[in-house]
Amino acid sequence: MGVINRVINYTQRRGLREIMTRLPSSSPENLVRMTHLAEILTRNHDDKEILRQMREAFRQNHPSLQLARNAIARLSPNCRDRLVNNLMISALVIGNSMRENEIYQREGFTPPLLMVISPTMRCNLNCYGCYAGGYRQDFGLPFELIDRVITEGKELGIYFITFSGGEIFIREDIWEIYAKHPDVYFQLYTNGTLIDRETAQRLAELGNVAPMISTEGMEQRTDARRGAGTFKRIMQAMEHLAEAGVLFGASCTETRDNMEEICAPEFIDLLIDKGALVIWYFQYIPIGRTPVMELVPTPAQRDEFRRRVRDLRNTKPIFIGDFWNDGYYVGGCIAGGRQYIHINANGDVEPCACRLSRRVGRGRARGRRPSDTPGRGVDPCRAQGADQAVRRGICALR
Ligand code: SF4
């Protein structure tokens, strides 16, 4: 990194840290002022635009203002600092600029924002239709490989790692990964059943790990797919995480059957009451042990879901990500190295965590650097000769 870039990054970090130290006592007016300062410190045009939109939303007393205040109030100081330092500053503000400028000039491509890694496919549950069943259960990434891939990712400006699986809390050695990379932000997709009070406390001490707990909706539906008693364990896990001040959220697979339930205001209110700050929606994809075509949402349901999510965003103080209906906002499919890649539990580099049988090239994480993977920068749909597949972010191959 050149001297000028180092100076710019230093100035950005100092300015953004200054914002951070003032956050806990911020009034709505100050939050608006801080978006001005953050905009000045940001070099990326898309980020500037997001900050402008955020400012406008705050001014209009949009629920996102309450969400920001909830996040400030609910997170422990350590979790709040890591969220701002690792995710917002290193992965987004400085990371975006680094990947798009320095790394692009050096490597000839723009690395993705995040890597999704599946360290194991083993799980303590056996949910109906689980995609993890499509992989061999004895697959698992060695600690050294996970550590090396994350280290090399950082050299490429990647500071946001998502662990999928399998159930990540089954692997005790992964705690050492979180501690060894305190500058990285880790998001975990988990069934939540292994998060007790002590686990939540350990996560709070680390500060750089945010669990997203899978649920199908309310108790009856969740237990029907995940096993009796799972919903109660999820609710307990959320209480422990909230008590410890850890950022957490919910991850919901949208099917033809549960669509109404997972976007019902009562369900969203329950999650907010428990302290969740995020919901990820994923439309059901018929892969895995027992794919069921009848569970795939219909086009009309997808459209209706899109409308409901828009209404929820305008009324509820919770961050909502809607895969794949949000493709419109991110310029289409983000897989294939455009914004993310998936490294599965066998060490294969895949364009997308949901496309296990359709890998691009022979990308292998073992023995290679992330920048060596053939999948980078490749649109997986086009790589399969389906040029028309990605339209307005909707992948027709699914
Ligand atoms: S908790 Fe997740 S990984 Fe485990 S069986 Fe259920 S869906 Fe599969």
C-alpha cells in the first residue's frame, strides 16, 4: 500500500473512530451530523450514496433511526466497537476502497466483499430438507486451512467472513480462529441450540462474532422441521445473547408454506422483543437430501413477499436482507466472486453456497490463495452458458 493511501486510511480510521466514541450519547440530530462526517471520510461513491439515504431516513424518523439507537443501546461496548471497526470501517469503508483500487491495480480483479466458509457439514440436528445433507458428512476444513484462507483474504481487503455449515458451534477449535483474527468480523449461520449463557458470554468477550439463528417461523412450524423443543432453545439462545450484548439475528428460509408466517408483524415483533437486530430471508432452493419442488415459493408469492418486506422496512426497527428479491439493489447476483465466494467443507471453491452441484472451474482452497481461484469474478450462471439467467437479480436457474 502506498504512503498516500496509508495516510488516507489512517485519517479515515481516526475520523470514523471519533464518530464511534460519540455514538453512545448520540441524539437523533447527532446521528444525522455523523452521517455527514462519515460521508466526507468515505471515498467510495456507492457508500456515499448509502450514507445520504441513511441521513434522509434519519431525518424523517424512519425506523432505521430507532434501529441505530437500539444497536447502540443493546450491544456491549466491545461488540459495538468490533461492529464499527471490523465490519463498517475495515470491511466496508476502507475495504471497499482497497479492493476496488489498490488490489484491483495489483491483482487485476476486484476481490469480493466476503467469503462464506463451511468448516464442517456435521450438525447436532437433522432438519427435513437440509442442504447440508448434499455434502459428505465427514468433510471438514482443517484449522490451518481456515486460518490461512482468512489471513490471505485480509491481504485482499476481505474482513467479513460468514461461517455456514453444518453447525459451526460443534467445532471447538473455531473459537481460536475468532480470537486469532480480532480485526475480522464473523457472521455465523447456526441452529442456535448450542448457545447457552456461557457461550453468549464468550462471544461478548470476543465482540467480533454475530450469530444468525435459523428459524422457520413460530414454534409449531420451527419444531416440525427442526425437531421438538428447538424453538424454545432458540428463544433461550436469543435471551442469552441479548443479555450479553451480542449482535444477533434470525435467518429464515422462505417456502411456499411459511411465507405468511415469517413476514407477519407478530413474528417480527417477537424477534425485536428478543433483541434481534437483523433478519435474513432466503428463498427455499430445492437441493440437498430431499429437495421438494412444492416448497419453492411461486412467482406471485415472491412478489408479494417483496412488497411485505418493503412495508416491514418502513415500519419495524430491524435490518432485513431478502435474498434473492434484493438482487435489484445490489446489481444482480452477488455470487461467483462478484461480492462473495463459498469455500465448502471439502475445500472446494464454489460460486454460491446454494449451487453445490454446479461448481465453476476446479477452484480448491487447499494449497491455493483465494486470489488463485478460477471462480473469482465469474458469473456462475454465465459460466454455465445461461446468459439470460440473471435478470434484475433473479436467477432463473434456481
Ligand atoms: S440445523 Fe442447519 S445444518 Fe443442521 S440439519 Fe438443520 S438445516 Fe441442516
